[in-house]
Amino acid sequence: MKIPIAIGAALATAMIIAAPARAHEAHGSRGYSAGEPGDPKQPSRTIEVLLSEMEFTPARIEVKRGEQIRFVLRNTGKEDHEFLLATKAENLKHAAVMKKHPHMEHDEPNGTRLAPNKTAELLWRFTKPGTFEYSCLIPDHREFGMTGHVTVK
């Protein structure tokens, strides 16, 4: 009888510990709003995006529907910054979660967190038309203007 109680306690503890990780929305079968992860075997256009204190350079990007972009992300700032590609509504929702869990790290094909002087790459195919947002969702960074937009035509 003591073994099931111990197992139950261990499972409950594991669920509590895992809660912040689950707070990061999983995309799973519903996919991504801005398209899909790219295919490294297919051609792509490279766009360098600089992340610095409260801005992205460039802040506006235009792509064609179906185009694959290799984003080279460089944190030229003095703080950690993020690049998360989604809709504005999704980024606002995720920003609220980030306020509760400010050290959450992203391990998604549409986003990454970078320490100062670090570089990362994201490969993305834009399959849906519209305007999408890339934001830094570290608390207060988005509010101070750290957003950019991709228009897919």
C-alpha cells in the first residue's frame, strides 16, 4: 500500500515541476500560424536580423507565399533577447505566460532565445498569406517596442 502512495506523490511532484514547461504552448498537430519549419534541402533566401535593446533590425520584412527564409539572428545587445514568429494574438498570449515564467527557453522551430553576442538560425517556409509578427517575449521587451513584422504576399 505504501508503494502506490509513493508513486502517486512522485507523479504529483513531477507534474508540478513540469507545469512551467507545459505553459509553453505546444503546436503539435495544429501547426503554426505563420507557415512551417523549412527544409534544409530546399533553396532559401537569407535574411539577417539583429536583436538589440528593444529593437529588431530590420523591423519589416516582405516575402512571397511559399518562400523559404533562413533567418540569421544575431544578438548585438547587452541582454538576452528572443525571436518568436507567430501572430500578434499568439505572441500577446505567450507574453502573458512569459511574465509568469521569465526564464522559459524556447525550443521551437519558430523561435529561439539568444544570449548577448550569440547567433542562431531559423529556417522557415511561409505557406500562408498575411502579416505575422516576430517579438521578444522576455518580460517588458515587447512592451518597449521589440517587435517586427513579416508580410507574406
